[in-house]
Amino acid sequence: MRPAFPTTRRFMTSLDLFGFGSVLFMLFCYTMEARAAGWTLAFAVGCISSSIYGFLQGAWPFGAAELLWATIAVRRWWARRRFAPVA
């Protein structure tokens, strides 16, 4: 019989590290968004990565919400790119 709470668990699994890296990348891109439109697109990529993490981890509401944020970010990037002044 397996114990209810295993006593030997690693600090972070590879899935945990992927999720942590995804959210950290997303946060970094969000802080850089005002500098250039490319950061908004990078933020969308971070949202997609976080969404993948959410679905793999079993937290489908988180995965679905991140997909929604990715869609919003791509639309914001498209609008910024279209109406950006040409240098």
C-alpha cells in the first residue's frame, strides 16, 4: 500500500520548471511591452507556453484563460504593428 503523502518528492519536476519558466518569461515580456510591439507578441508566446503548462498539469481553466490572454495579446500586437509610426 502506498502512503497517502509520499515523503520523497523532488523540489520541482520538469513540468514544474517548464511552468515556472513560462510564467517568468510571460511576466518579463509584459514589463517590456511598452518598449516595442515585438514584446507584445513575445508575451503572447509566453501565454501559449503557460497555457500548455496548464493543460499538461491538469488545470484546464488556467490553460483556457492563458489561451484567451494569448489571443488578446496577438490582437494588441496586430493593432500596434498596423498603426505604429514608420520611422
